[in-house]
Amino acid sequence: MRRRNVTLLVGASLTTMLLLIVVIGQLLWHFGPTELNPGRLLGPSAVHPLGTDHLGRDVFARVLDGAGTTLLVALGTVLIGAVGGLLVGAVTGYYGGWLDEIVMRISDGLTAFPSILLALVVVSITGSGMGNLVLILGVLFIPSFARVARGEFRRLKSLDYVKRARVSGASNGRMMLVHILPNAMPVFLSTVAIGFNNAVLAEASMSFLGLGVQQPQVSLGRMLTDSQAHLFTAPWIAVSTGVTIVLLVFAFSMLADGLQAGRRG
């Protein structure tokens, strides 16, 4: 019980703190992410806490903007994946039968390959960009969400209180929305937190390879790519960007772990 509470508290606190820093920082920081300054490749200082890049742009401003972009991509990805997966999983888990078999076999085929590899193939065909990236990753995330929703709907529909609701004349829609969905949400929410974690990594990876967010938009993955040319002369660019990605992933991982522990407890 104590470990569960500590994990959830740390995860929720760190996630909230990072979100506030990104949102408030972009509003209040006095340098813009694309603003050029006279000093190029300057080390960290009071004026530029994380230094400047090869064009004189403030790295802290770019990290804030890049983190915001990464979080927006993750949010869009998880929304598409979670809503689509919940709909698919609810219908297949509740009704079962041939529809369940067909959908699950398709899901097995998609999940047999890493999502990032499938995304690379699709993006290389359809083209890069933030909109395409969100749509493609969101669709590829649907099977993982659908499996969780399907499992919960299959488990819950066999419980006594659902059977009593069916005997009392409740419609299928009412049983799914009123009697099953609310009780399935705790498990599903922990999956959403894991989805954010995976989406952050996916966006950073795709943008790092040049198939995600494109310039002039800033993303953490793209910043890592640009920092390679100055890895030894200006290591603060790569370090600050990498640490930001690690913190985001760690925060969402801790939040997911805390939610899962709470469910098991």
C-alpha cells in the first residue's frame, strides 16, 4: 500500500511539474525558440541557462518548445489510439463471436511488428509532418488499447451485477456504458499513461530520423539530430534535450506504475 501511494504520488507530481514548466515556461521565457542571438554555441550562463546552439538560439527556449511539440504529438496519438481502441475493444469484448475473432487476428498481425517500424514504413510512403505523424501513430496504437478494453469488457460482462442488469431488461448499450465502462476505466487509465510514455518515445525517434516533425517546428527528436554535429563542442544541447526526454518518459512510467499498483491493491 505504501509503495503504491509513493509511486503514484511521485509519478503524478513529476508529470504535473513538467507540464507546468513546459506550459508556463513558453509563456514567460524572454527568448523565443527561433530567435537568433549574437552569441553562437555559448555555454550555460545566467542569460542562457542551457546555452545557445550553432545559430545563437536559446537552447532552454527550444527545449521548452520541443517538449511542448512532443507532448502535443503524444496527446493526439493517445487520443486517437485510446478512443479507437476503446470502441473496438468494447464491441468485440462484449459481443464476442466472429467479429471478435476477425478483429483480434488483425490486431495480432499489427502487434507482431513494433509500432515504430510500421510507422517508419507508412510515413516514408505518405510523407512526414506533425499531422501525418499523429494520425499514423494514433492508428497504430489502437490495437494495444483495444486489447486492454476487450479483456476488461469480457471479464466484467460475466460478473453477477451485469447479469442481473441483463435479466432486469437493460439494453446492451446501457450495460456497456453504465454497468461495464466505469468499472473498466481504472485499468484503461493506466494503459493511457503507458501510451503517453510510448508516444513520447515514438515521436522523438521518428523526428530524430527526420520522418516526424519538420522544421521550422521544434521537437526534441529533431534537436537531438541537430546536436550531433556539435556533440563535442557544445554537449549541453544534446544533454539537455536527452535529459528532458528521459524525464518525460520517467514521469509517465511512474504514473502508469502507480495507477497499475493502485488497481492491483
